[in-house]
Amino acid sequence: MEYAQLKPGRRFAPLQSLLYYSQRVVTYPTLRRLVVRALSGAVRIRQGSGKELYAATPAEEAALLALRRSGYAPLGNLLDSAQCDDIRDWLSDKLLIDRDRERPGFTLAQRPDAVRVADYDLRDVIACPHILSLANSPALLGLAARYMECKPTISALGLRWSFPVPGDDSALQAFHRDSEDWRYLKVLVYLTDVDDGAGPHVYLHGSHLTQAPMRLRFYSDSEIAGAHSADMLLTAIGTRGFCFAVDTAGIHKGTAPALQPRLMLQIQYSLLPSYAYRYAPQRYRGTLPLDPYVNRLIVRQGA
């Protein structure tokens, strides 16, 4: 996903900047909940409640309860080993982009040793087997619809490699909060086995319910450890295909891999578009039926 220019300069997007920072400056949780209630009500009037998307299963109920209370909800292995193999095989000759240094594209086999984090182009993510099907599955859309309390929007979709590289970690690998929309959640899917040495995701239990600072910042490991007990830190470890949902308005980090690289799929659902991004929906010619509203920022359907 390409970020919008939110500060004055070349390609400055003043309206997007206003819409993005308007939700950043409202930091009080109670006031944010009131705005969310009004926005979700407006979406329900225009697009319906999204109840037709609900999975209506005990697993969905448990995940929703965990997400509301904790900010983190394990969802189990929603992709099997064969599907993970399909994804890896399809990506084998696709180009990666080093977001830190903006290097020319390179395949996984051609990766320069210094590359710490690299993404695939959205066009390749859309065409990759099983990705859109999972993002539009009842297990995920139903949870997102219930958490948003209206029909959700897929506002980001990405595949990212993180590699074990000596030296300072990427800023993405330090504790931080996201600020994507008034309300949103991310579903993260491990496409490689992830243990303590492969960069697991770590989430601070209940931190999505606390007041965030107006200016986004990073938190050191010692700062988090000094202010919270160890059992408040939830570490997502699992085999490939393991999925979990997180409200990343809470404090979290993707640990830097120490021994093994990690490939992870990220699907973001939100109330509104995330005005931090410049959207360029990619053409989709597949046969999977997709809700045009849910997918409007990511795909263009038809010839």
C-alpha cells in the first residue's frame, strides 16, 4: 500500500490530511466511541447492517469477546499446509519491494543481505491464490462486521517478509500504536512457521481500551516491561496458516526475526477508508464473488 502525502509538499492531499488527523486528535476513548457509534450508524443506513456477513458460530462469538476485552483474538489455522504451499509457490518469481531503501524489485532468491523488511505489490497480492477468498470468508468478514457494527471495508491488504538481519531493528519492529481509522482491526496470517526465533507478534492486553497520545510514538521494550506485568504481553506463536485478529490501536510490535524469516499476510478491516493511504484498486478477473462495497478500495471487478 502506498502512503498518501499528508503534510505540505509534493502531491500533498489536503482533504485526506484533514480526514486523517481529525481522528488522530480525538484521543479520549469515550468520545471516540461516540463518534464510532455515529459513523457506524451512517454506514448502516447506506449499506445495511452487514448481518448477512456474520458466520454466527461459537468461534465467532468467542473471537469477538476476546477482541473486545483483550484487543487480541486467536482464530486458529484458517489456511492449511497445501494452501500455504500454493501461496509460496506462486510468489516464488514475484518481485519484492524494500520499503526502507526503495531498492529496485527483487525476487526472494535475489534478496540483498541487508534487506530487513520487504513487501509484494498489491497487484500480486490480489492475484495470489487463496488471499481474496480468505479476506472475504465468513470467518473474517463476520467478525469484522460485528466489531465495526456495520458492513466493513477492506482498507489494506499486504504480504510482507521480515528477515533476520544483524543491527538495529526496523521501526516497524518496535512497540507502537497504529492510527488507521476511528475503528479498525487487522487479521494477521502466518505463512511460515513462527516461534520465538521467527519474529512473533506481541500485543499488550487491553491497551486498545486506553487513551493513546495525540502524537504517535515508539515504546522501548524496557518501558513496556517496567509498566506492565509479563502476563499482559500476548505472544502469537503458531504454525503456517495460523490467523489472529488484533485491534492495533493498542500497543503491539512484530518482533524482529532472530533465526528464521517470517512471511505474513495482513488484512485490515475498518469503518471508513484509511486516509493514510493512496488507493489504486487493482483489476480482478477471477470468479470469486466479492461484495463490491467491502472490496472497493482494493479491487476493480470486471473486464
